Amino acid sequence: MLSPGTVRRAGELLAHAQVEIVPGAPHSMYWETPSLFNEALGRFLADVTAALVTRTGRPPGRPHQGWADTDAVLRSLGRPS
């Protein structure tokens, strides 16, 4: 387990990283408190979707068509797809 400070520092070192510290979250947040995990994941996905709309001018396609869009967003953020 990493301290919040370590996680924040790692986020500072990674281009376009998003770090969200959820106060009181347990070690296996996705399993132990799925509502907290889903809320944090929802915020992240909303940010990715907004970036996609900004970049392409349209919302993501259906899930099976979304891979190309996801790759485009990752490339636009300087991340390998």
C-alpha cells in the first residue's frame, strides 16, 4: 500500500496523470466500498469523455466502436494507446 503523498508525487511525474485521493477509502476500494469506487471512476470517465468531445467534436460511439476513440484520446494526451 502506498501513502497518499507517494501517490500524489507519482502523479506529478506522469504527464496527464489524474490522481484522486478518496478520504477514508479502504485498501480494496472497488470491493469494499463499490459506491465510492464507482463515483471516483465516474468522475474519471466524465473527464475522458469531455476530452474526447473536445478533441473530436462528438461523443464516443457505441462501446464496440469506442476503442479507436479511446486510442485517439490517449494519443492526444501523449500516452501510448
